[in-house]
Amino acid sequence: MIRASFWEKVRARGLAGIARAARRTIAIFNNPHSYLGRVTGVIHVGASSGQERELYAKYKLKVLWIEPLPHVFEKLCENIKGFPGQIAVNHLITDKDDAEYLFHIANNEQSSSILELARHKEIWPHIYYVAQITLKSVTLDSLLGKMGAASRSYQAIVMDTQGSELLVLKGATRSLGQFKFIRTEAADFESYVGCARVDDLTSYLAPFGFKLTRRDKFAESPSGEQYFDLLYRKRRSWRSRSPQSK
């Protein structure tokens, strides 16, 4: 049975209006980046060379790019010069301040990580480590704390840190309260040694009010293990709570 509220909408909008609304809903569902239209700024951890800079500019967002590798950071700064509102900092983000990590540099740079490669080669056998560098870390809470009130304009976080995403989140317990959305890559298998998997991230974020709302597969191994782009959305009832109240 069709609910009365449906017919009330039809009378108010007309059939054409209902059809337009349906098309908009479908378009939003088909667009994995539609959440960007609901925030004022993005923190992108694991920036690489800023490949998404034009996408963020399309939504007129403020962007804080965070990239750990010094030589990649130089390329990033050059690439975002023509994008007002986009800034970059050279930091390794984990759950600890001033801790030293051996950072492994991959031959494609984008697969570089503080973690050793594990079953990553089952999907990308041509990727391997070619060098390493020692880097000191900082937590996202500490970094944003130094920025003060200016950091509040960043309402979404995007992570592309090759398996260390859970460490990033564990170092952001005070900051999670300001985010409406979290977007990240993750696998459902051990791609990197000790990496955060889909279930690990989902379980960790649930007590902070985040629910997994989108899961887009972008790679699969011959044995069926998969890599996903994940989108977590904070439930409305949690948005006014402070981190201390959780």
C-alpha cells in the first residue's frame, strides 16, 4: 500500500517534480564524491601530488593536504599553487607525537607506507619498495590543535595512507567530533603487514557515531580479496556531541 505522504508529495510537487527529485537522488547515489557538497573543507592525509585538487576546487572547498615524503611534498606544493584555499604541510600522521618510523618508498610512490608489503603483490605484482627514509610523526589532534579555530572549517577527512589509517584515527580522537564524513581506502585482507582492514575501521569508528554508508570496490585479487573506497557518515544524533561525551 502506498503511504498517504507519497500522494501528498505528488499533489504538492506534481509528477514532474517527483521525477526530478528521483533523478537527483539517483545522481547523488551514483556520484561517490557527492558528500563533498555537504562540507566546507577537507583534510587529505596521504596527499601524494594532490591528484584530487581539481575535484576539491570544483566544490569550492578549503583543503589541508598532508604529505610525509619531502620530495613528493615539493611536487604537491607546486601543483596546488593555482588553487586558492588549498594548503599543504609536510608531516607523517600516526597515533604518536615525535615517534620515529621507517618509511618505505615504493617504485610508484603512491604505495609507499610505514608498513611492510604483504599480499599487496597479489593485485599489484609490479609494485615494490626501492628505498626507505626515517620520519618523525605527529598526531592529527596535535596538528589541528596548533591551527586553532581555523581547523574547524575542515568537516571531512580523506585518508590514503596505505594501511596505517587506523593509526591516523587513533591520533585524532579529539578531532573526530568535527568531521561529518570520513573517506578512506581499505582492503578486506592483509595487503600490508598489520594493516587496517574494512572491519577494523568500521568497528573503531562506530563508537564515535560513524556508519559505513558507501563501499565501492576498485580492485580484486585472483583469490577474491578486495580493495574498497569506503565512506563513513556521522549519524545526525552524534553531530552535536563533544568527544568527551562519548
